Amino acid sequence: MNFFVTNRVFEKMPNVCFGLVRVKGIDNSHRCDFIEEMLNNSIESCREHFEGKIVKQEKELQPYRSAFTQLGINPNKYMSSIEALLTRIAKKKGMPHINPVVDLGNAISLKYYLPVGAHDLDTMDGEFCVRCAREDDTFLPFGGTETEKADIGEVVYATGTKIRTRRWIWRQSEEGKIFDTTSDLLFIIDGFEENKESILKAREELNRILTEKMNCKTKIGFIDKDNTVFDMNME
């Protein structure tokens, strides 16, 4: 199975890139104290960093806000996932502990100011990619019970005809949840050439924690306009 990004997406965002960590055989059913501590530390560090600041004006968010504008998305109306996360922490709303996979993704996201998504590979039906939305696509909003249609041409994460994330990295689908039973997944770190160094550092730390402390198999990858496909198959 491959994960890929279509050429049309790179036409819209030429400098976009994706750090990848494929994970196989993780145990997501038990609490991990060291991950919870890591998330708590990331929350505190992030809160201190943005103390007294307007998050949307900070340099870390500008590439994402600019990209949303390029895509025809109003970043003030639809905040990217990373801006929404950082804003929540800056407002001292904290972050609940959900499960090890989600907590680890959030901890890395807050530490590096990057959007980090986790996608359960066992709940997917069809090709997994970032592409432009089509007429037959459906989206079930997180926490919702009724599907909706995306705008034709909107950049989305999708598997088959089911949209996993609308407006690129704006809102997650109910069908994209990470469960306690999740064991095979793909972590995706979204960014640009201008913060590529941070993407690679975040990817390496994520991979190290998974292999050294969580005893699971991993495979790292990277996608940009010159390398648009990642082979997720593992022996």
C-alpha cells in the first residue's frame, strides 16, 4: 500500500512537504506514563512560549496561513490544526490525555509547532492520499453523525471516496479516529521547504521514541514535489 500526494496538490502548494513515520505493531491499549509526561512538558513549554502573544501573528504559523490563503481558504475562519492547537494551549485550556498514539502526536506537534496527524491504516478502504476533492467524496465531521460534501477541488486527505481531513489540515473526520485497538498507522508531519529542518527533527524524535520505547517496527519517509509516493509496505 502506498501513500501519495497528487501533482495537482503540488501545483497549488509547490513547497509543501510531508515527513512520514509508518508504524506497525504498536500497543495503544495501555497508558504510557512517559508519553503523558512528554505531553505535559510540551504543553507547559508551549504555554510559556506564547505567553502574551497573539498566536496567529507568530512566525511559526505564517507558512500555514499563507498556504490556506493560496488554497482559497480564509485562515481566520478556518484555522489550520496546528494554529488551533497552539491557540488552545496559549489560552491555557490544556490538552486531555486520549491514548498513547494521539498523545505522542500532540506532544511532538506542540514541541516543534508542526501539525502531526496519525492515520489508522486498518480502517481504510481504498488508496490513501492527499488530493483534490471529487463529486463522489463524503466527509463525516468529527463528533458528527451526518456526512457532508467538500467543495470540488478542495485539498483533502482521503482514502477511497471518504475524506479523512477537510481543507487540507483543518478538520478531522469521525472515520479518522485513532482507537485503543489501533496497531498499524502512519504519522504525517505537514510542512514546507522553509521549515523542513524542523520536520526532519520531529520525524527523527518520533521514530526514536517509537522504536526505542514502544517496541514497534517503523519505516520513515519523506514526500515533496520531486518524490510524491511513499511505499508503506513492511516485512
